[in-house]
Amino acid sequence: MDTTRFDSRSVLACITVSLLLVAAIPVLAGPVAAADSGTNETSADSHSTTGAFVVDLQANGSATVTVELTYDLESDTEQAAFTDLKHNETLQQQARTNFAERMQQVAAAENQTDREMATKHARIAFQTANNGSLGVISLSIHWRALAAVNGESLVLTEPFASGFEPDRPFVVTAPVGDVLVEATPPADSTNQGRAVWAANASLEGFQATFAPTEMTTTGEQTESSAAGSSSGSSPGFGPSAVLITIALVAGGYLVRSRR
């Protein structure tokens, strides 16, 4: 078995560098063109300043996986970086492509286990929050068969069980009506079907089981040993691949944000 792994920090660094490549290119896309190319712009009243790595599960085991990067818009430097990318379709396309390639490599490695994963539809979205003081860039992708389906339960393990230590909160949301039944390691906080693990937490051996609320209130026990649980040798976000990040940095581009 190919035990190739992908370091979560390297993936996030690659994404960050891709997003913050600065170039003097005029606006290439208005609202319609941006939407067609996988870009959205929205606003929000309140948002965490730390960003997040979010897995939004669906009932069939697929998910939308999103990486959020945040910018302090009260800083001239970070505001300029956010605005430059928001108006630069070329760099947006590069960021989407890099993100899609990294996630597809992880999914392809996971296909050597017992779930046929695939990723598609990488998108980039921009929003302002916290009364305009925070800029948020979100890269998302649809991930088929990310969680194992065990009866009415969903079990999420790889690729997050092998060396995954994101530098931002790891958030998993269940389908409507489901709640977290058990998790290893335990979530730092839960609210209805939303579970959060703190930034920089070790998720080695990660496994989270979600089930309909009625299953937890009637005493019916869910099985956490569902198909898709992993061994220590299975592929995942473990240590390796920094070559793309090095190549981007060696290109002489300037990173203009602390996050």
C-alpha cells in the first residue's frame, strides 16, 4: 500500500501562499463572471477572527470541505492583500487549482482504503464580517464519500486520523437532525450537530460518529467501528509534501498577510 501522506500545515501553507500572491492585474470579472468561475462575494455580521477548517457532512457521506483564511481589514497591508485577490481572477483561478489538486491527491490516496473518494467543484468566496473589520476568504470543494455510512450513522475518520493538526479550529457539522454520538479525541465544544476541535490540536486516530437525535434518546447504540475507520498505515494528511509551497515561494512572490 502506498503510504503517501499529506501534511495539513503544508497544504494550508500552499493555499495561503497561493491566495496572497500579489500582482498588478486589473479587475477581470464582475459579479456574473465571478459566479461562473466559482467565486462568490457575501457579507456577514459576525465571524471568528481565526478562520477554520470546516467539514459540512451530508447524509450520504459526502461533504463540503472549506478552508477559511481571515484578514484584519483595519490593517492597511492586510486590507490591500484581501482587495488585490478579490479583484484578481487570475490569482483566484490559481488558488482554486492548487487547492483542488491538493485535495484530489488526498482523496486519491484514500481510495486505497475501502471508500472511493473523489473531489470536484473547487470554489473561492469572499466576505466581510464584524462590521467590515474582518475579511474572510473561503476555499471549498465537494468531497464524495468522505464519511462512511453505517446504517443511519455517519463515521468520519481518514484523512483526518493520520497526522492532521490544522492551525485553525477544525469544525464538523452533521446533516440536519444528527448529533455527535462519540469522538476520539473528544471535541472541545459541541452544539446540536456541530463539533469543534481547537486549533493545533492533535487529531491522531481521529474518529467522529454522528447519528439521528432519536437514536441517542432511545438508547440505541451506534457502532463507531464502521467501514472507513483507519489503521496507522493508511494515507491521510500526515507528514510530507512541501515542494509546491517551496516552488511558490521561490518564485519571488510576496506574502502580505499574517494569516
